[in-house]
Amino acid sequence: MRRLRNVKIVATLGPASETYDMIRALHEAGADVFRLNMSHGSHDEIREKHRIIRQVEKDLNSPIAILADLQGPKLRVGVFANESEELEEGASFRLDLNPADGDAKRVCLPHPEIFEALEVGASLLVNDGKIRLKVTDCGPDFADCVVVAGGTISNRKGVNVPDVMLPLAALSEKDRDDLEFVCGLGVDWLALSFVQRPEDVNDARELAQGRAAILSKIEKPSAVERFDAILAASDGIMVARGDLGVELPVASVPPIQKRLVRKCRFAAKPVIVATQMLESMIESPMPTRAEVSDVSGAIYEGADAVMLSAESAAGQYPIEAVSTMNDVAVEVEQDATYRQVIEASRSAPRHSVADAIVAAAREVAETTPIKAICCFTESGTTALLTARERPRVPIIALTSLRGTARRLSLSWGTNCVIADDVHRFKIAVVAAARAATGGGFAGPDDQIVVTAGLPFNVPGTTNILRVAPCDERLIFNMENE
């Protein structure tokens, strides 16, 4: 299914989008990737959503990526005798391991690992940062705090600890069970929540055993500090701005977003910009102008994908939200300023033959009347390198591996085609020409660029480029040689 834009759209599924008709409509409206939030829903419910997505994929003959988002360690306070209390600025408040119901003076925080890491002066943020506490004294089973910003604290509200590296693994026992379950289903991407260090990514990769690509969610200050190492260990990145905006000054999030997106592009790894992109569309059929500007900003920065969360999972207008995001992307990418920004930020390395081939393909396509760049790829690397160049013409990624085609559905500008195995370059050109004409990317009188690696079907061997016509006589002659 050809899109009229390059940036991809990720749509989260939930109660508002769990039927075949709705999921198909979301894909037809523009969703390229479906996110399964493992924080919500039983395994049976997740299995059913997975089944429906694959049925839509089959019915529309359109590769669809499925992203399973693991919950990660959830840090929450306990419960209160009165269900909630008001904390006033300047008041004292204690967090401890005592399981008794809380009151206006204290509440249980059933996470001894937090107390192990806390230091005097550290901040604790409750309920998405609405309540801010500063530690005045602490021990292995308590933290005495002063209320810096007060408000209502209630049962099981989340806690963020921005100032310290917590001795927590990114994968809880629930995450490990969920990881094995979704890998068994056959999801394409695993999103890791609350990554703090590259070792978190390596642990998940060892458990996944190649069954899914690993995407790290950047939502903690420690992840920003160690981003280069985390990026190197990951297959992709999600800039999860919700928790970033809680644990860091909110004004610092936009420059961090720009910096991380640019680094991901340099590394040729997909990056998603997420959280509250069209938040008002949960209840309104129209977004705010600020939300449209936010989506546009991520696209101008060169993000591979933008994501809808509650808008498509639980909102009243899921199809409208996807359509709006699609329309914004189309409009932005038609703007001359978009090309200027994207090309000015191009700074890809040139350390390998593959780097040189994809750069040459882009330059040929931009200086001659080429209609598309067709790349044969087994692992997906050639398509990712081509996407890094952000060419002005469509990218057609041809692969015999359905899993590769699905994973590439997250990558900027890639139009994925399942192709038969090829063992001769002539036949590869035939397949590329047919994919270009059959998909409406080129006509019989047009030309395309074809890149591939010899020998075929060996990852990492991209070493050949050819400008080829799409003439039907060429296809006929080559097939009969």
C-alpha cells in the first residue's frame, strides 16, 4: 500500500481499536505500525489483536510491523486509608517500607531498591511530577522528605526518581514473561521501557534470540547521558517525551529530541517520536494548532516515525487521529523548506562500500529523472542506509524475508515488497522494474536505480548499482535470456 509520505505512523491499539474493521481502517488511513501496549490487556487479548493485524496484512497484501511495548518496572506508592491526602508545600512526608495504609504524614513505597540508591537532596516525583518531594534524610527502609510542590496524592500513583541511577533491571519478571509470549507470537519490534544503560538492551537481546528487533525507549536522564552506548546496542529508538518531561526540565526536552533524532539518523537506525502528539483528539475530532506544530516539528527534524498512544487506543476518534497525522505529514513533506532542512542535516559517514553505493544511488536519483531507488536487502541494512540518505525519490525495499519487510515498515520512506529469491543480477533488475511499475512508482518509459549485493542473499554485501529502464521489452528479453 503506497503512502504519499515518507515518515511512518505508529498507532497504539486498545479498547477503541481492537476489531478487524477498525484495525483495517486504521491501516488504510495511514497506520504503518501497530503498537501493542503490554501494560494493558491479557495475553489472550494481545494474541487476538496480533491475529487480526496479520489477517489485515494478508487481506491487503501490505507488510505491517507490530511493536510490542513492554511495561518495564513500575514504581508506585501504596494505598491510603482515606484513598487520598492533600500534601501542602513545606510539609514533611515520609516514604517507607511499612505496608500499613498511608495518611497525611507517610505512605508505603514498596521498592527497597529506591531506598538503597537515594541520597539526601535527591528528588522524588509523584503522579507525573505534579507532586515534588526532596529527600532530607534516608536509610535502607525510609526517606524523610519535604514537600516542594504539593497536591493530591492518592492510591498507587507512579513515582519517578530522576537524580539517581536505580539498581533496577529494565526487564521485570512480567516483562520477561511478556517478551517470551510476544516473541512466540511473532512480533517484529520489542520496545524496552525505562532503559538506563546499554546492558539493559543486551539482556533483552539475549532473551529475544533474534526473534524481534530491539527498540529502546529514552525516558530517563540516565538514558540521555548514556545515549550513544544505548543507541549502539539498539536496533531503534523511541523518544518517549512523557517521562522525559517529568524527570527533566520540560524546556530541555525539545533540544534533546532534536539531538537524539539526528544521532539516530547518523547511525541509520529508526527513531520514533512519541507521547501526546495529538492528545486533544482523544475527545475532539480536531487537534490543536500546537499539536499540529509538534507533529510537524518531528517530521522536519527527520524522525522515521511519529506515534499515537491514547488517541488511537482509547480515544473517540482513532481514524481521524491517524488521518490527521497522515495529512500533516503529506503537507510538511511537500514544503520546500522540508527538503532544505533534511538535506542540510545530511552528514552520513562514508566508511564502507555500502555507504558509498547508497550515497551514489541518492545522488544519481537527484541529478537525473530517476523515479525510484530499488534496493535488495536480506537483513534490512541496505534499506536503512538508503533511508538515512533521505532521497527525494521513493525507496523500494525488496526482500524475500517477510520479517525483514515488516521491520522496515518502521523506517523512513521504505516501501516494502516481498520478492522471490534471486541469484542473478539481471533477474533482480526485472523484479525491481516490476515492483516499481506495479506499485505505481514508475511507468514503462521511466528509469530506476537498482542496488544489490553479490553474492545474493548474503547480508552486508551491497556492492553494485545500476540505472535501469522499466521498459516491458527489457523485462521480456531478460526473462528469456
